[in-house]
Amino acid sequence: MRPIQRSVAEEMMFPRTGENTLLQLNMGEGKSSVIVPVVSSALADGKQLVRVVVLKPLAKQMFAVLVRRLSGLANRRIFYLPFSRDVKASTASQELQPLFDSCRRERGILVVQPEHILSFKLMGIDIAIRMENTSNGIASTLLASQCWLFKNSRDILDESDEVLNVKYQLVYTSGVQEPLEDHPERWIRVQEILHCARKHAYRMREMYPDSLKVEQTKREAFPIIRILDTATGIHLTNCVAEEVLMQEGFRLLPQRAREAALKFITCEDSERHASILVQYRGTGLWRHLLLLRGLLGCGILRFVLEKKRWRVDYGLDLSRTLLAVPYRAKDVPTLRADFGHPDVAIALSCLSYYYGGLPDEKVMLCFQLLLKLDNPSLEYEVKSIHYYPPFLGHNYALYCRPGLPLAIECHLSSRRS
């Protein structure tokens, strides 16, 4: 081993702080091929279970490296345990703990992926919450195994910056499907925010030519907005917040309450200003303020315009859902993953339709759903987002309403009428 590899391995095995340790080496210095096999084999002493946590694209390569390095003269067994929600809970409760014990006793090494760990953890919690009479024993067994892993396992994370990224979340749906709180106003508000962001982005792109991109093409009436600098994104959200508070729902508030609302939704000294707004708790105005606080103050708007790129990080997969889904690569949607945060999913879905437009079959579907309502004209008379992208010789105003994935108002051009 090289001296730098030895020092890193010793620090990983016996950190001077006695706590979790994060170390960094340049590419090609033997992190995965030298340090991980040495550290994992040294820590697997029969008293603790050693888990090597790797990303899914690197799992097969890491498994092959460990087999090649440690299954010969070192005579170590390499275990691989894929786990998902499709695994039967009864099978998991009976067979997993003996396998963990065997891996620790034989000084083996367990190769796992982040989603395997999260899926196993959530399965026990999910079954325990449901508390079915036939599942009490299964839930207690799975939770006991999770506690055992917490106390007896030692984890080695390869590419820890990606493994610990917040995008590695796992959401298990349970119970009866229910609508989002404050629907349908919730997604109407999101579209109003996007409408304001578009207007201010046009105005600010000359002020920040290197940190704010507004790409307008002939086909796309809603521009592709990309925030390239956090300070510019904060300025944009502050401008949107000021405009939102000038709308009809807030103009009737006293001046002191309106100033407190601005500070509250932008998360500036929010605790002191929240006490001024306490009289509005439980009302529709309070729910509106909380939504704006998440979109603007907590950075959801900046997140979708800065961290996510259309057709690269997100887009549509109409074969399984009408909502936007994460993408693995350009124009390659993930097979099963969804966005866990509802407001992020709503915002990215709106942007996907704004950028890509509606094909003819979706236009006809919207008309069919619209005609099934009791009073379509009254339903869509008041609230709409005035957005008219020219698709196929038509002008469509896009917005969402109850029971419709996407509703439109069509104004036929004189040439086509």
C-alpha cells in the first residue's frame, strides 16, 4: 500500500474523533480498489457486521472487486442482499436475521445499496403502523433486526457524497389515497408563482446575463428558465414574493400584517412575524401563507429552476403517470422512482407541460373530461393562468382544476376555425 492509502485506511478504521469520518482522495488513488477491501476485511472481525454501501451503477463492479481481492487467500465470503418492497414481509422476517448473523460470524462482507437499506427500514415501520393482527409478529421481528443492525453494523460508504445526497429518499405509500391539503388551490397557486417568475425572469435576464438564462424558442411560449447562481435565485424569489403580496387576497390586510407576511414567506425572522399573523391560523389565508413560505422562503422555486433540468433530471413518462418523474439521463425516465415532495412534483409537472406542450390526444382528453363536468364554463370562468403557447395552430390556456390532470381553454385561430 502507498503511504497515503495506509493513512486513510487507518483513519477510517480508528478515527481520531471517535465519530463518523468523511475522507477525500483524488480520482485514481485506490479508494475502491485498495482502501475499501483492506478496511472492510480488517473490520470484519466476527464481532460486527461490515456493510459496504455503494451506488446502484457501481454495485456489480464493487462486488467483483471484493470477490477478486478477498475471496482467495483471505478466504472471505462476500454477501449481496438486494431488497425492495416486492420482497414478502414474512420471508424477510424469517430469513434475513440468520443471514446477518452468518455474515458477521464468518467475518463476511455485505454489499448493499442505499435503497436496499431504506427499503428494509421502511418495511418494518410500514407494517408496524398498519398493526394488522397477522403482522404484529412480523413487524416486531423486522424492527428488532433493524435495531440489531444499528447496534452491530459498521458501514463503509463508497462515493459518500452521492450516497448521502438528499435525493436518496424512499417513500412508501399506505392507506387510502387522499387529495392534497387545500386542493385545488394548491396547484393553482404554484402556477401563479411560475407565472410571476417568468415575468420577473424576463426583466432580470439583462441584469444577470451570466447567472440567469431565459431561453425562448418559437415552439415554446413559456421560456426555459435556468438559475445559475444562488444569489440571483434569491433575488428572483424576493421579487416574486413582493408581487404576490400585492394580489387581491393580501391587499385587504393591514399594512403591519402585510409586512409581517412578506417576512414570513421569505423566512426572514419568521418567528417574530408569525406571532403577528397568529390571528389568521386555521384560515385559508394561513394555508396560502404556508404554501408560499415553502415555495419561496424554503427554496422550492429556486430548487426546480436551479437544480433540475428539463429532459435531463425530470420530465414526463406518460406510460405510467401524468406527473413529472425523475430522469436517469437525457430523455431516459426512471422505471419506478417518483418525486417525494408534493409541491416539487406539482411544479415540475407544470414546467414539463409548459416546456413540451400538449399533443393532440391529450388535448382531446382534456375536452372529454371538461365536458363531463356539470357546469364547465362556470368552473373555468374565473381562475386560470393566461398562458397561450401556439401549438398546432391553436392557442391554449393551461391550468389545473379538480378532477382534471390538465385543463385547457382553446381559442381557434380564424385560419383554422
